[in-house]
Amino acid sequence: MQFARTPVAAPEGDAPTRARVARTILENGPSTAADLARRLDLTPAAVRRHLDHLVEEGTVEAGEQRVYGTRGRGRPARVFRLTESGRDGFESQYDALAVDALRYLAEAHGEEAVVAFARRRVAFIETDFAEVTEAQPDLSPAQALAEVLTRGGYAAGVRDIPIGEQLCQQHCPVAHVAHEFPQLCEAETEAIGKVLGHHVQRLATIAHGDGVCTTCIPHTPNQHTAPAAPASGTAHETPEK
């Protein structure tokens, strides 16, 4: 009698091998399990186990192998390719290109040109914020902002803290470029403060080695201030005898 197997989490020690599998797909394009097994000197069964995990976490997706000419008997082999999020997990050569472009911009046109570029890059925050708040009026301003940033690839969320709220961005799509050009982070913080309508404080950034980009959004003064006393001379003032 056979019993159904209970799925178990992949061992942590498998992570380096899974990374090699994903890297091989990145470097060689869509691949079958047999292709990967040959390139990595692993058994096809071991490769399929790693591929199952990569598919489950969203790093890789599977599809049918395209066949040119007459197809033989049997099911076509599955090919595995990186998803968009899986590709984002690798340092792209575009980072180096972006750094070179910004260096040239700074040398040819000055730091003001880099600042102008940075502000233009995050202009979507203000535009999309208006769209999200109109479409989802039940969201708080900070939650709407997190939704905007998540759409932009920042994987953002909000949590309450004693003095207000904290915006947490788990990913930064320009972290490697912002390490040399902090104007990108500064423009982002400026845009966040602008759409919320008050000062915010950037506490940490991935670009400078922190695990998460965090921004403190303090309560505005009128959120916890007791109502002011009636001004003198109003109808509520008790006349002197």
C-alpha cells in the first residue's frame, strides 16, 4: 500500500546549488532538466528537485520545448526559463551602464543634471499615488504609497511605530546605482514627503548596506493634539462680572 508523500521544505544547504541552476539558465537561456544536469554535472532527478523549488518560489517558470519540423512520439520536454522576478535577483550589467551614464551626465552637465534625472525617474510616485488613492479610498496615505512603490518593484509595506508609521521597502531596483549616486535615494524621499504632504525621515537604505530601506512617517501635529481653547472674545467666553 502506497501513502502520499508530504511535501517538505528544501534543505537550506541546497540554496547554493539552486543558485547555480538559476545562474546557468540566466547564462544559457531556456533549458531542459537534461541540459542543466549535463552542464552542472548533476543527476536529472536532482536538477528536477531544484527546479521544482525554483518554480514554487517564482524564480523559474516551465513551458513546452518548441519543436521545429516533425515532432516525435511522447510528450515534449519541458524547458525552464527565468521569470522577471528571478532575473531581477541577479546583478545586471545594466547597473554598470547606468552608473557610466550618470557619471557622464555629472561630468558634462553638473550635479544639477543628476538631481533633475533622479526627480524625473520617481515622478511616477506622485502620478500613481493619485490613481491609487482614487481607486482605493479605504487605504491610508502610507498604505497607498506602499502600493505605488510595490508596483514599481520596491516590495513595500507599512507598520505602525510609536511616533507614526514606518515605510519598509524590501527591495530596491536601483540599489547598486544609488550606492554611488545617492541623489536617487534623496529624490525618492523627497517624492514620498511631497505626496504625503509633510516631512519624512529616511532611516536606512539598501544602497548603503542596510537590509531594508526604511522611512519614518511621523504623525502630523494635529493627529494627537487636543482641541485648542476658544479664542478670547468668542461667544464661548464667560464675561467678567
